Amino acid sequence: MSFSAHKAILIRLDASPSIGMGHLSRCSALARELSRRGFSLLFVCRYQQINLAAELTGLGATLETLPWELSVFEDAQQTVELYKAHHCILAIVDHYRVDESYQQCLLDGGVRWLQFDWAAKQPLWADWVLNASPAARENAYDLLRCRPETQFLLGPRYVLLRESFRLQRPQQRDYLDVRRIFISFGGGDDRGAILF
């Protein structure tokens, strides 16, 4: 796929059976919408034991693979280099290695980026921070904001759904006979919520 100099977006994520597929699922839902809107997509990924190319089928995206063993610093540097080489206008960053030093490398490299967050526990330098959890609150981020221009996209209003979910229409059902409910929590226990 050829990159438009004004419409290229880099998407940086990790995926594997051990860390889960949530990053990939979230980013591919966003990528499908961006592709529909005419953006060129560059996926920059570290992954293990999955067929990532198959997961990205139909997106028309370019895939760049980073070695799994890459240090955090090398990871950030290569992300900046690819961002510049492909004349990207924006990056979307969704993986667990995005610490403050990683973010500082992106910032120093002139990258504008949206960063997924899930814990509100570390300083944030991104242009946009997205946390779609119902528990996400702006005041939890007050002391973590490192740049006054950072915009926080918080709460379920910003949840990313695949089109197949978005197009489902509610059905009238009688829920009085429900005896079992299945609850699934991504890759972790979410502080005891499963047991609760």
C-alpha cells in the first residue's frame, strides 16, 4: 500500500497469548474506521504465536514487525523512525511498555500520539489519552498530566466497538428466566472482580 504524505497513521501494539489480544482488537476496530475515512495505516507490532497478518486482513494496512526482545528504548526509537519514514501525521500507541521514558522519546521525536491507558498510574505526555473504563475520571489524571494541551477521552462514551457489535439491534426478551450470566475480564482479574 502506498502512503499518502498527509493521511498516514502509525498504530503501535503488542499481541501474544501471554499478554492477550485486547490491544489488537481495540486497534483493529479503530483502524477499520480510519481506513474507511481514507487514512493509510502502518501497523508496527511486536507479537508472538499468532498469525497477525490474518488478524489484519481487509484493512489494507502495511505491517512492520519489531523483534520481541527489543529493549523499551530501542522500541521507542524504531517507532519514531518509522513514523518519520512514512510521513505519519499521528500515532496510536497501545501496549504495556509505554513508560515515561518511551513517551519522552516519542515527544522528542516530534510524534503526535493517542495513548491508550487503563490504570492512571504513570505520568502521561501524549496528545490524547483514551481510557474507556466506566471508572475513568478526569481527577485521577490531574497529577499525571505532563502537558497542559493533553486531552483526556474518558469513559464508556469512547469505547471502541467493531462494526458487527455496533450494528446489532436490541431484541425484546424476557429476562426473568435468566439463571446464569457469563462475565469475561480480558487478560486479568481486575482487582478481584471475577471472584466478587
